[in-house]
Amino acid sequence: MAQRIADGLLLTDTYKKVLEVGPGQGMLTKYLLRKPFKTYAVDADADMIEFMTYNYPDISDRLVKANFLRTDFKEIIGDEEFGLIGNFPYNISSQIVFKMLDNKDQVPEMVGMFQKEMAERIIATPGGKDFGVIAVLTQAYYSGEMLFYVTPDNFNPPPRVQSAVIRLERKANQDLGCDYQLFRKVVKQAFSQRRKMLRNTMKMFLKGSPYLQDEFFNNRPERLTVQEFVDLTCRVQEWQDKNDE
């Protein structure tokens, strides 16, 4: 299984470094070290860092004891692009994705193991119950695919949840055509009451706007594509600019 995760990195001709999140006892690391790139690893557990240093001396100078979510990638990797990979801790897996998005200029590719439900939410398509904030924000910049599912019997002891490995590849066009921070606010507000129509949830952004009378605003957020969320954000920006005049 670990080798299949390592083999999920496909863009390795475009970067020379890979950052592993939470290497633990190196089950994935040992396969990464066989690849033609330089592997770095971040782990908050001092005992795991000590274990890795002793058992994988080749990577000892590239092990970083730190909270991944607070890590400055440039202090570890420099300004270069790198692949992001890991058997991600399930309790912070969504935050890892958002951290990647904040550093998307450096991360052309990510391969990670998530709890099955989270993996499916990240790559979900419009129209389904899994489609939500994390899907829209991720797919604005990355295309995703399911690589494989992992059953509990692959672990010792077996967890009570199923897992899945997905791959994200950064899109060539990184220009949304709208302000990203406003885009995030619009998406989060739309899904804050996902059973309500946009006519209701968008009032805080479009109070008094004739836009709200458009048939488009009869939609619920899970029906919109990423591009339609971009278009919605542009409408919000246009209305705000008009009212600032």
C-alpha cells in the first residue's frame, strides 16, 4: 500500500523535492527514498523524529520537528516547487488541504491518504451531498482523482474507519478571475445553510441588489459548478464596488 501511495506522484519531472507529512516510522518514507527526488519530512512527534533519525540516517538532515500547519515551507524547501505527500492525520486532514491551497504556487501535486469520507468530499462533483466548501475551494485550483481505497485490515491495529488515497494536480490556469479571499467568503457563506437557496444566503453580500431576482439565485449551493461560484463572486464584487462609489 505504501509503495502505491509513493507511486501516485506523477509529476516528478517538474520538481526535485517532496515533503512528507507525518512520516511516523517511515513506512512511506522508505519508498520515497528510492525515488529520484530529495525527500523532506515534517513530524510534530519528537519520538518519531528520533526513530526516523536512527533508522533512516540518509534523511536525518531533512527531518523537521514541527507542526505542519505552522510550517513555513520556504524555510524547509526554499522557493522551489515540491510534491506534497503523506498518510495524513485524519483530525487535521482538511486543514492540510487548506494549507496546500495557501501555498499552491509551490505545490503542483499532492498525493495523500485521508479518511474515506473526507477524500470523497475533496473530489466530489456538483449535485451530490458530498459537494461542499472544501471541494469548491480545492477544485478552483486543482483537479482531483481517486487512486484507491484502503480497508481497515491494511493497518495494525485496524481502525474503525475506511481510508482512501487521492491525487490532486494543480491546474495550468491559476487566475480565478476574481478576488480569492472574497471567493472563499462567498463559498463558505453559500454552504453555511446548504439547504437554503442562494437568494437567502447571499443577502448579506447583495442586500438590495436586483441580482437576487435572477432565477440563478433559486439554486442551492451544491448545484453550482466552481465556475458558477467564480461568476457569483464577480457579481458580489461588482455590487460592492457600485455601492462604494
